[in-house]
Amino acid sequence: MARIVQKYGGTSVGDVERIKKVAERIKGTRDEGNEVVVVVSARAGVTNELIARAKAVCPDPSERELDQLLAIGEQETIALVAMALQGIGADAVSYTGAQAGIFTDKVHTKAKIQGINPKPMEKELKAGRIIIVAGFQGADDEGRITTLGRGGSDLTAIALAAALKADKCEIYTDVDGVYTADPRVVKNAKKIPEISYDEMLELASSGSKVMQSRSVEFAAKYDVVFEVRSSFNHNPGTIVKKEVAYMEKVVVRGVAVDKDQAKVIVSNIVDKPGSAAKVFRALADASVLVDMIVQNVGRHGVANLTFTVPQTDTRKAVKALEPVLAAIGGGQVAVHEHIAKLSVVGVGMKTHSGVAATLFQSLAEAGINIELISTSEIKISVVIDLDRVEEAARVAHAAFHLDQV
Ligand code: ASP
Ligand code: MG
């Protein structure tokens, strides 16, 4: 007997037929003698619909009310999954995040989990019941409903696996696991059998949409081993765990593409100490997430700063910069949204050289121009023209022989 936490994402519970299929899978796991805790997302599209409705009644809805509203998406699915299980003779009970003892801070729409009280769930498990928990939500110390940020059901699952000391944590989604690249773009992409937390994290934050990055960070911190796999078949997925020595033999583990970035160019700002500090302070105060930053050498007393931000933050960024430029004595802001970020990731980069050269060479041979470059210990990212990024992903994938892993 093992204790298993399973998480089913929005497409896996997308309609009543899918919910019935998922219920059978859950019952199968229970019938093998395991203790089962299930986390579910809202049905695919529901969270977005709820947000659209909120904006239709108020352009800038309060975050407290948004949480109140968004939490119902997951509450629909927990009840339906529990009913579907009961319908096939399984003993199941649904729990909201608060009922499951998930306590968070008070930061609505991106709350952090502060603790989980496992007692109520332990009691249900002892009684042999399957527990269906609403993902993406919790409650603060005053009982107010909070949500954990988009994609937060992953985090709920990882946190429950840690709190309940589960033997296994399975993240069910609509893909077979983590691939060397998006298989829709790179036809010969391969499923990765095992990947380290760090690689998974870099891939997740570089545009691979398999999992929410905060949940991967949490898993790394509490050493929760988990498997990403498909709810549509029984194929083995990808195991995500602590780095082990053999992983460094592979130089590049995967290629990720992020099309949701924009490039911001701040030109002709006075080239003196404090200019960059003022620019990025203003962006930070406006909660704009800045990624790649490049500053050119100053000429004739002025310099240019270029950086990337999520496209959803561009308007906020421009608004935050206007007063700063006025204050430091000039400069212009331009935004380019027709760009994309391509990243190659692998823990092997720590011990192998020549990765950047191979990547740049492969792009050069394809005639793809690089606009920005940034690197970390295990990642190299470049910004290129949006129209060329899929081709670039294929070229980079081939250059690192990722179809042969
Ligand atoms: N329903 C939430 C969202 O769409 C949480 C999740 O799916 O993980 O972001
Ligand atoms: Mg999701």
C-alpha cells in the first residue's frame, strides 16, 4: 500500500465524459490498495471565463472578490469528481482548499501557502476514503478565500504530497511528460524520462507550459519527487527529482520557446551613475517582471537600455517609465512585441563548454539574427524575431542532437 497524490489538470476534467474517465482511473488506484488524495483544476477554460465575466462587470475588479469568484471553478470539479466516484461505487469526499487545511498569507490572487493541517485528511484516509481537493486555493487566518496564482493547482498537489508525506505524486496533464521541445513545433522531440528540478524550473520559466514554476520550486525545496504524465493513456511520464551525477552527461536537456515576451528599448538616457537604478526601481515598484537586460556602451553622454518583460506587463512598464525619464532628463521608450525568446537548458552546461558557440552557429547557419542574449549556469536564452522562433527551435534541437537522447 502506498499513499498517492494525483493531480488532474483542466483538460483532464474538461467535461463530464472526461470526469467519468478520471474517476475510473482514481478508483483503479484505490482498488490496488493505495491511499489516494486527488487535486483537481477547474475545467479547461473556466478560470478564463470567470475572469472575463469579472472584467465585464468591473474593469478593475478587487482581488479579494476575484479570489472569491475564481475559487468556484475548482469547487465545481471537486464535487463532480466525487459524485462520479460515488456513482461507480467508490467512497469519496470533496474538500475545498480551506477544508483541506491549506493556510495562506493574505496576498489575494498570488497567495503563498503558509502551512497545511493534515489532520482532517489523515482521518478520511484512515477511513478508506478518497479525498478530492480543490487546487489553486486556500484561506488566510481569517477564513478569507485566497488563490495561489495561475496554474496553482500544481502547487496544491506538490504541497499536499509534502504535508501528507506521500510515497508518490503524479501530475496528470494532456501531454505524456516533459519533452526535449514542444512536439507540436519540433516533430522529432523526445520524451525525457528523468529531469532535475533545476532543469524543469528553467524550462518552466522559459516558456514550456507543462507546469507552474512556483510548484517546481516548492518541490525542490521539500524534495518532493513527482511524475508528469498523461491522463489520456497509461504511458510512463517524466520523473522530476534532485540532480544525480549521470544527468550532467547530457549537455542540453531541452529547448523552450516563449512567445509571450516583449522587448522594451529605453534610448538616449543620460549615461551617468543612477540612471539604470532609477529605471529598474520604477519597474520593480510597478511589479513588472524584467527578464533579459542589455545595456550598450554609452556614446556622447547617452546610453540605451534594452530588456524583456511579459507582454501583459508592457503597458504597465511604459507607464512606469515616463515619469522616470522626465526626472533623469530625457530618453525615449519603444516596445517591440514581435519577438520571442528561445532557451536551451541543461545541468550539463556546468561542466561542458561550447554550448553558446554551438547554439549561435546553428542560428547563424539558418540566417536567424540574435537580438539579445542572456545566460545562467544552466541556461542560454536568445531573443529573436517571432516569425523565426519555431524554425530556431528545430535548428537548436538538431544542433544538440536532442532527437537522439
Ligand atoms: N484553474 C486555475 C488556472 O486556470 C488553476 C490551475 O488550473 O492550476 O490557472
Ligand atoms: Mg492548469
